Amino acid sequence: MDQSYRAIEICRLCGGKELTHYVDFGEVPLGNNLQESTEAARGAAAYPLVLNRCDACAHFQLGHAVAPELLYATNYTYLSGIGVSFVKHFAEYAEWAATRLDLAPGSLVVDIGSNDGTALKPFQAQGHRVFGVDPASLAASIANDNGVETLNAFFDEAAVDEILRRHGQADFVTSHNVLAHVDDLAAVFRNIHRLLKDGGWFAFEIGYFREVLRTGCFDTTYHEHLDYHHAAPLSRHLTALGFDVVDLSVNAVQGGSLRLLLRKSGEGRVSAAARAFLEEERGSVLYDAEFLAGWKAMIEATMAAFGDAVRLRRAAGKRLVAYGAPTKATLLLQMAHLTADEIAMVVDDNPHKVGRFLPGSAIPIRATAELDDDVPDVIVILAWNFADDICGKLRGRFPTPVEALTPLPDLRSVLL
């Protein structure tokens, strides 16, 4: 087998060896591996994207892990600070932490997968010491330039040793939409436990697979996301490490995220509120065999309708461009069988993506200002989780009406 990826043969949470093949999306290019030319984009390396389910604990995970060096090298251009909704969410998250946790002034807050430091800035403004860890060199460099001390590394034992050397144990460890990405998830949880003070807090947010299943927003399945989480397997694993599960909740970020609040106690207790959440989860689509069996067909039908809608407009002579070049766009376009033949370009607010090409579809990425120079007939919003922000920004910008087409959670058309 190609040494750039390996098969995952045991459950990454419970260690179970019986994994049931769930959904196979085929071979898909790495969504963040933006290319320098049309030819390179069309020939971009593709890797298996298979989703498995553990028979023992019902955890969902990828069937293969691509080498982290390929996923988070210099081509990794995602920046948290680009999305207005994310900046607002992080500010609200810091306020939530201030009211929910007993953090004294000057407490050490550590963010795992801290990107450009956006999530730590509000904690810094509250008077706390902050420290980030992120393997993406571009994002870590921006954070350090902006005064958020950040270690450019993977969060492993060596990173914990370095944090302990510089600042001592943490009062609060947090993470946002990152703990689905890490190669050795169990080791990361152990390292977080070691980094925290006794009685210290650990809270993190990850995509909630219950919501992914329910809404059909399958495009959050990509190679960086090794795990597709729900509360029961996570709670079982974390309580075994000695964390108390204090609270479980859901918010609308990224199409539906699960927030876990834990405390290092050594007891492994589950609060009454968390137990109620787990009971409700057991009655959801996560454990509905009939629903799970039909999920791939639902996705295929949704993407067929989306692809047909785009091709119908193109056949009518309309010029289509896309807005947003997120990681998820690669699988979405592949499933809808769309390329640069149908979508002339994609514009993005991240200047580090401009001038490159989406892998597979070979759609060129341009600056958003180009929309004013050549007004399209239709804008396909690939960054659909920010559709409201994008439509609000574009509404009234053009001299003639422009149609905005959003593929998920439902195919939707509005005039800007």
C-alpha cells in the first residue's frame, strides 16, 4: 500500500477490532491541497475516503489515515479569523467560559489547534495568560505576530513538556473543531489530562455526527477529519481517563457542533444533565439502522439535484461562479460531478488561497473583488455554513439581480 496513508483497523476510542464498513466515497483529493495550475489540480493525488462504524461503541471513523505531514504542510491555508461568524462565536464562547468556570485572573488558557489565535484573543482580553499549539506554519506565524504565543507543532508529549516548561500546568484547555483531526486521539486526551491542574477544566467543540446524519451535510467528511463524534463513545473514553463529564450541549456552528465540558477530578463522574443528554442521543438517528442504511442514497440524490441545477443554468448560457473554497468543497464538487467546465471560478476571502486551483475540479480561486469586474448570473455558495454571512455581504452589491444557490443543508435559491 502507498506509504502516504495507512489503514485504521481498530476503533480509535474503545480499541475494538470489529469495524463495519459504512460509506465509501471513493478516492478523493485532499481538500486543502490547493494546486498551482489546472494540470496539477486535475492530477492531484487522491486517497480512499471510507467511513467505518465500531460494532462495540458505535464510534464512526475513517478507514484510512493520510500522513499528517501531507495534511498540514505549507498548503494548509485555513484561517479562523476569516469567518465573521467564527469570530463572533469565539467571543461568545469566552463569555460562556467566564460565567461557567471559576477561572481566576491570570489563569493559563491553552488552545489545541489554535490556528491564527482568534479563539484565544477574547481570553487574553479577559486578563488570562494564553498559549496556542498548532502544526500549520502559516496560522501559527500569524498568531505569534498578533501577540498570541503559539507553538508551531503537533500537540504531543514534547509539546506538553514545552508548555509545562514555559508556563506550568493549565487551568483551562480548550479546542474547536480540531479533535476530529488528530492521528492519535487517545494520546491527545492523555496529554491534555497531564497538562491540566487537578480540578482544571477541559472544554472542546467538534462536529456532531448526529447533526451531519440528520441534515445530510456529508461534506464535513474529509481526510483531516479522522473521527465523526457523538457524545456516548467520547464520554465513555473520557470518564475512564478520570475526567468528569459536567455538561453536553449542541450549537449551530459548522452545521451543528457538540460541546463537552469536563473537569479533571480522577473520579470519572457523569452529571445528571449529561446523563439526560446521553439518553436522548440513544434514541436518535445514530442508532437507527434503517436510517443509517439509507444515508448514502440520500446524499447521492441530494448531490444529483444540486449538480443538475448547476448544469441546467450553465446550459441556459448563464455564467456561474462559486463563493468559498473550504476543505469540504472538494468532496461536494466530486459527488455532484462539477468542474471548471460548469463553474468558471471560486472567490475566497482568504488571500493565501487566491491564485490556486481546487484539487480535482481544477476550478481557479480568485479574489472576491473580481465579482465586481465581471458580475456573474449565479453564485454557488460552497461555504454553505456561512451562507447567511455571504448573502448579507453580497446583497445589493450588483447592478442587476444575481442568484445565490446554496447546496446544503437543502438546495436553496435566493436573489441578491
